[in-house]
Amino acid sequence: MSYIGVDLHTNSFTICRLDDGQEMIKTYALCALDLSAFCLSLSADDEVAVEATGNSAYFRDEVVSCVGRFVTVNPSQFQVIRKSVKKTDKHDARALALFLSKDMLPETRVKSKTHMELASITHTRDLLVKQRTRLLNKIHSLYNGHGVKIKKAKLASKRALLALDLAIFSDLETVEFTVVRDQALSLSVSIKALDKHIEAYVQNVEGYEGLISIKGIGTRSAAVMLSAIGDVNDFETADKLAAYFGIVPRVSQSNETDNRGRITKRGNKLMRTILVQCTLVSIRYSGYLNSFYQKIKARRGAGKAIIATARKLLKIIFDTLKNGWVFEDFTQFKLAEN
């Protein structure tokens, strides 16, 4: 049995093989021929570790069937490599192999291909939406610079953008406005195309029907949540899911000191944003969530109340996915009959 640490790059990978106290370092090109040679050198009881990177999923798919265990390491929790004063491929691979042999590597979750593809396309949509927002803010700024107040909501439609008066602008400003406007309109077309494909794809993902039966969660929100959560069985409890998405408070305990601060905000930022948006809608329809929100709001303010309620909604989402629930009437917590 060997412990193999892999320092993976886009065009090559360096391995360190530890076997009965013996160490062997070797570098391969990241190509079909060398990957095949590396796989042939492996035994069924070997263990391999690699840090999670952009192409680590591809590498895992090629290697995992050849070994007894494949560990994808969470780089944010494994600081030995990043903070090392001796930063070389050989040293990094050696560190992975050594900690793997001690079973001390923080392992990251590996999602299915379905969830990874869904996560990628929802992330792309989010990038395009943010870019369009920046462009529309630029248009708003151009008018504001001439003392013309335009509501940002008016810039949301194609008709409104095309109907804007350009007479107040100089020739150079007109060129700038036209380019920015056309780019924003182009992004709107692209976003609409992504929405169409996301809605068609997510309907076949397990758990979709249950999520959209929760009042406040729509098709795109369900797509983001399913892509971020992946296999809900990876989480033992709803609290662990909440910690994964960073909506639990920071805790600092030492001796008799116990400080609890704001939420950690670790994990998927888009998921947290979507969860809060869905919560704001859900409390308008669910008496249970609204009552909980109002109770916390009266004691600790609206900001903390909405986060606490979002965590409560995440608990419902967790139970829904875990148990395969589909609500007939979410406001009354009435489940649909199978």
C-alpha cells in the first residue's frame, strides 16, 4: 500500500509516493499517455490525495477507479502548502503524501456531474447579471452627471433603454452611452438564454419538486440551492448544512470566555443571497416563519431576524430534501399525497 500526494497543474503533475518509508518523486505531463502510465503504476489499495483545483475533478475521474481511496483536499483548511517557506512541486506533493499517510487531510465534498454542471451555469448567470448591473449603473451615472434623475428600475427594460433621450450628451458621451447600452442589452439576451436552459435542466434534478413546493422558492432559486447543496446526505444535520453555507455565528471560546459574533459568511455566497431573498418572500405567506421573524425582530432587530429566519427556512429545505417531501400547501405545512 502506498500513499501518493499529487501536486496538480494545468499541464503537468508531480507525485510523491510513500511506500514503507521509501519515497519516490516523479513528474508527469497532464496528457492521456502519461495519465495512463500513472494509472498503470497504481495498486488497488493505494491512496491518492490532490488539492481541489479547477481540473482536480477531471484528474479524479481518470484515477479514482485505480485506487482504494482518493482524497480531494480542501485548500482553505489545509494551510501547510500555502504557508510553506519552501514552495516547490516536490515539497507540496510530499506534504500531501505525508499528511495522507497520517489521515490528517481535510477532505472536501465531491459533487456529482449533474450538480457541478448546474453550479457552473448558475454561477455564469450570476456573473452576467452583476456585469449588466454595473453597466446600467454607468448609464444612471451618465444622466446623473447632467442633473437628470432616472429611476434605476426604468433601466430594466429594453424599451425604456432605447427610449432614453440622448440630446443632453456630447458626441463622446453619446458614443460611450451607446456602447454601454448595447452591451447591457446583449447581456440581457444571454441571461434569458441561460434561464431557459437552467429551467429545463433543473426540472430533472432530484429534489426539485420538493423545493419549488416551498412558497418563496422559484425555479432559478431551486437551481442555485440544488447545485450548492449537492447530495443532502453529505450533511448529517441541518446545523452542519447551515455551517457549510456560513450562516452560523462565529464562536470564540477560551477558558471562561465565550464570544459569539456575526455569521461566518463562509461557503457559497450566491446560495446565501438566494436563501435570504427566498426568506423575504416566504415570511409574507407562511404564518410560522412570519411569527418567528417578528419575534426575533422585536428583540434583536430586522437584520438579525432575517438571518435567523433564513436558517429556519434552510432547516425546512434540509428536511424536505432529506425526506423527499413535496408540499401541497406550504403555508399550512400540508404534504402532497404520493
